[in-house]
Amino acid sequence: MSYVKADDVLPKSLVEEIQKYVDGQLLYIPRKDENSLSWGEKNGTRAKLAKRNQTIVSRYYSGMTIVELSKMYYLSEKRIQGIIHEYESSQKRNGGGFKDE
């Protein structure tokens, strides 16, 4: 999010109207719903975590233990269990994969 001076982007009449409500204060204008991004979409973090989680599940089903995966990915055993449970739940619900696939 960047700071933009209202006088530079809005008509003078609109700035004057807004000043009736928030004179001299900072005003946040949220993005339109159709332009908003979910957490991690802009910088690719969401996709990277989904790929990591797929790899964790794959390694688990190939025989690695939860303890080994926990040490390999620097995650708690509970988190590894959660990733596996999320995968198994999504398999039962809709026949496959993670919700971010």
C-alpha cells in the first residue's frame, strides 16, 4: 500500500467534500473486491506453501515419519500432522488434492 496525495488524484470538488468528514486526517480507501488479492497471492507465498505441503504429504506416504519431516522442514510435529490431515480431509471431501491446487 502506498501513500498518494488526494490533490494529485481526485477532483478538487471531491477533496472538498471529503474534507467535510475527515479534514487533515489520513484516510484509507480499500481496494475493490474484484481487485483484492488473498494473503500470499501477490508475492507467491501461497503457491510456495501449497507446493511445500504437497511435497510433505508425498514424502509422508513414501515412508518418511512425522518426526523426520518435522526436522527437515523446521516445522512442529503438530503442523506436519495438520498438513497431512488437511490433505486427507480434502481427499474425502472432493476426491483429491489441497484446496490451493
